[in-house]
Amino acid sequence: MTDDLRVRVATRADLPELERLIPRSVRGLSRGYYTDAQIESGIRYVFGPDTQLIADGTYLVVTAGERIVACGGWSKRRTLYGGDHMKGDAPDPLVDPATEPARIRAFFVDPDWSRRGIGSLLLNACVDAASAAGFRTLELAATLPGEPLYERFGFRALERTAAALPNGESLPIVRMTRAVEVK
């Protein structure tokens, strides 16, 4: 891993760079797991920034110098996956950390920076933050390329399903969970 990597909280000023990074990550790292049609449909309908995570201060970026090379976060809200364009104006209520899981959300790594431990760095930061906020369990909806990372971190599959997309495509995902120690 490169020594100049830094994890920080994402800001609204990061949105233009995130809007470039996310499709680049999906296109570069999803081949072999999804068809081209699924990848492009996922970018159009599912993958993208969730500004509520940024507003909550639970979305993180990893920088190498001034460049964002990865992003991902955790959430204390009900939404399990999807960017702003998927959620619309629906309310996104808070969950109770004593009885409901925090959500691990929207992990994307620049393909030029993949396989360097950046996803692990980001996931550790999210697990620590959710634990510090009192959450006892974590839940996520993994894409197929992300599933091996989450398994290495002790997540187990609860359900294999597919997100139905408005254009008739479907995107296979894996709902996963794990316990955390409260800090």
C-alpha cells in the first residue's frame, strides 16, 4: 500500500470527483461478474453518490495526494444500497443502534488502485466508526465483485437476490451481515 493514502470524511465538494470515480470503478472492476448491460444499467439506476451519507458525515474517501482513489461509508439510516438517483425523495429514517444494524454502503475503488488494501483500509474505518456509534451488527448489499472482500471481514451471506432495474435488467446482489464489538 502507498504511504501517502489518507482516509477522511467526504464533503459535498467531493461530489464531482465521486461522480467520475464511481462509474469508472464499476466499469473497471465488475467485468467478469456482470454483463455490460448490467454494468451500464447499474451505473444509470443504482450506483452513485448518496448525499445523505455525506450530510451525516458517515461517507469516507481515500486520497492519494489530492486525488480520491476510493470511497465508501456506513450509515445509521434504513437504506441498504443505491445513490440519490435510486432513492428519490423518499424519507430515509434513522435506525436504532441497539436493535438494528448499521449499513455498510457504496464502496468504490479506482481500478488503477485496486488490490492494494484500500478497500480493507476503508472497511476497517467504517466498522470502527459504526461500533463507536453503538451498533452491534452491520448489514450490506454486496455486489458480486465486492463479496470476497466482505467475506474476508467476517460477513456472511443472508440472501442472494437481484435488484430489478427500470429498463428490465437485474443486478445480482448479496445481502450480508456480521456482528461487531461495541466500543
